[in-house]
Amino acid sequence: MLDNLTARLSSVIKTLRGQARLSEANIQDALREVRMALLEADVALPVVKALIEEIRQKALGHEVIGSLTPGQAFIGVVQQELTRLMGEHNAALNLAAVPPAVILMAGLQGAGKTTTTGKLAKWIHENLKKKVLLVSCDVYRPAAIEQLKTIAGQLGIDFFESDASQKPLDIAERALDYGKKHYFDVLIVDTAGRLAIDEAMMKEIAALHAGLNPVETLFVVDAMQGQDAVNTAKAFSETLPLTGVILTKLDGDARGGAALSVRHVTGKPVKFVGVGEKLNGLEVFHPERMASRILGMGDVLSLIEEAARGVDQEEALKLAKKVKSGKGFDLEDFKAQIQQMKKMGGMNAFMDKLPAQLTQAAQGSQVDDKAMSKVEGIINSMTPLERTKPEIIKASRKRRIAAGAGVSVQEVNRLLSQFEQTQKMMKMVSKGGMAKMLRGMKGMLPGMR
């Protein structure tokens, strides 16, 4: 996510090194590069112009104080302006209403609206401890209702039954009545999407809004559409009183322009971003943290929050004791670490939030989350004794394990080699060698080569 933009902005900072102060000449050169980086990231032109002008005014003549280099001073100005552009602070969900508080989901077809509806239900249930009811008013797309019902079943969230023969407003009103009678805290209404904005769509969703009087009307947009996504959100906001935006697929080939543009163009805050296909792939949008990630500073706060939610504290304590002693770390622990990493969104999500200077320790590594699942399969094919004493795994055992996991013997050998390296890494950590550990990360964790 946003890798190209981060790389371009990092190169801008390097050009300012060695300068005594931020002058008009070196600021002009840096701003030219920043402008190109933003345009390549598909940021809307009016947004680029406004942002560049703000940075220029604040950076010109900015004295380099204390230990700050001109590059650090400039990046401070850019971070401040990026944060301001995206909204400065997270705009939290407003669920202050007589229960059930209604959330109306809007968006075009293909933006991932139905999946995002499920993700939001899960987030509200787990983080706000609310009793959530889901309902689908999409009577046009084949199997749309069934899709949301399936998602609700996977999440253990209540679902209000409807079918394609009913009218959307009737479904919504019946669901609201059911929610009141059964003491639900939140009702999330998934609406029909279209391939493009049309009059019929706008009339239908306007009628739903009038009938339900939602506390939140969230517009789901595909970040991979770039400026088109922002323009679509703007068109909707002119017809419908939106309260916020959810950007999906920000982990795909998205260049990041939508994240930077949508607040400025629509006046509506980005409340969440969707990352990945899994139903836990929804993150609260923090403008200041996103600005840090864009500038290569990482997002350690979000990483800590995810770890607190996803990591089994008891298992983590057991592992910490093993790491501290430098003994007893076996393949069962290795598998447990893979499972914990998957709960946090996988290796890609982990690396994405680390500061650039730390991820450079693993520069050139290819992070492959599928490889983590393959490693888990290999370990599952081992006996309990083999997991605790991998040194006993010789040729015949390797062939049996490979056949059981559906992989080659070479892949079993690679895992055992990775495990040995990880054991060494754990010993480094126990001796306080964090820097050595980071330099040695390449090839040590499954999925990094």
C-alpha cells in the first residue's frame, strides 16, 4: 500500500540533506518532486495544488533548529499538511441514538460494500460490545441477500431474513421494527449498488434514508478507482447526507490518491479503511498515522493495538519466558507464531506498519502470506515428538511429512532451515540483540525469502 508514494517522498528528503537551511531554491526543487509523487499516486489535481501551496508557505525560510536536518524539518511540514488534508483526527462512529442506531451503507457495485458491511458489524460487535443486526435491501443483485446472510453466519452476527420479491423500504422498516422489539443496539442496512450512479438508485436510497433516519450514512468506495472513487463519493454526498466514507482495497494496487483526496473533495471524513478479503480486515482511519505511513515512519501505534486485540496474552507470556531463557523454542511455538501473525493480518500487514528504516533490514525480501499457511500445513503433518525434537527428522520422516502436507521434501528442508535460523534469532533477542535480529530477518520467518 502506498509504496511508490513513500519511496518518492523518501527520495525528496534525501535531496535536502547537507543543506544549511530550507531556502526558496531547494524548497522549489523538493516541491516539484512532491507534486509529481502525488500526481502519480492519483491524487486529485485541485488537492495537489492546495497541498503544495500550503507546504510552500510553511516550509519557506523554516529554520533548522536543534538537531533537525533540513530534510527532517521539511518532512515535518509535509506530515503536518498531509494530516490536515486527511482530517487531522479520526472521526469516530456516532451511535448516540435510541436503539437500534441505524447505519446505512451506500456505494457502487464492485466496491466490496456487502463484505465491508460484515466487517463493520464484526468491528462494532468486538470493539464497542454492541448487539448488531444485519439486513440486506439489495433485491437486484443475484445472491446479494444470501451473501450477507452467509457472512453474518460466519461472524455469529444476527441476520434479518428478506427476499428479492420484497421492496427495499419494506424490508428496512420491518428490520428496524424487529431490532426495536428484540433490543438490538445497532442495525446495519446493506443497500443495492449499481454499475454507475443513476436516478433510480438515488431515489431508492434517498427513500431508505428518509424512512430509517440513520445516525450514520457511510459511503463505501474502492480505493483502486483513484480519482473516480472521489468523484463518485462527491456525487453521492451532493444527493445524500453522508456522514463518512469507508475506503476498500487499500492494500491492493491502490496508489493512495483516494485516501488523500476524499476528505478535501467531499468534505466527509474517512472513518475506516478495508484491507484484505478476510472479515477482520477493517482498520479505523487515523489521518496522523496514515501520514506517518506515507512518509515511511510506520504506524507502530496501530501495530500495538492490533497485537493487543489479536495476540493470545497467555501464549505470548509462555513464549517470552522461552525467549528469555533461550531454551525450549520448538516447532509448536513456531506454528503458534504463524497463527498469531495471521490474526494480525499476516506478514504484509505487519511489515506495512513498521518504519521504513526497520523494514530496510529485510530489504529485498519477498513477503508471501501463502507461504505461512504452507509452513503451518507442514508442521501439522509432523508427530508431536517431531515438533518438539526436530533434530530427529531424517530422510524417511521428511518424505512422510512432505507427502502428508502435499509439498516437496525440499520445502520441508527449507522449513527446518528457517526454524534453525529463528531459534538463533530468539537467542539474539534474549541477549538484547534487537538490531542484529532485524538485520537477520531475511529468510528467518516463513514467507520471507
